Amino acid sequence: MSWNYRVVEKIVGDHTETGIYSVYYDSQGVIVGVSKEPSVVMAYSVEGLFDTLQLMKECLDKPKLVWEEIANAK
């Protein structure tokens, strides 16, 4: 199993929210799960924050995902 950060678009009421979520994949690269809430940036050090933000920044170059299409992935 692997994971990465991805931009996910979610319909909430009458508007759309966009956030960065942790997305999990099986060995074939198929999405098998997604975090319920957007990711929070926390770390034990400034360097750890930098590394996390770099990973989050990389997800901005990937196609966005749609919550309703991945929320029940298995």
C-alpha cells in the first residue's frame, strides 16, 4: 500500500470545497481509501513542516479528484 496527498473537490450543500487529502492506493495504484478530513500540516520540526509542505505542493500539479467518486473506494 502507498499514499500521497491529492487535491480533492467536495460538494458541501450548495457550494464546492477544495482541500488536500491523504489518498491511499493498493499495489496496483487503485485508490482504496481517503482521509475523512483535509490534511493538517504538523511536524516535529521546521524541516518536517517543510517536507510536508513540499509533498502537498507536488499534489497541486496532479489532476484533482472528486470526493463523491473516491469516498467509498475499496
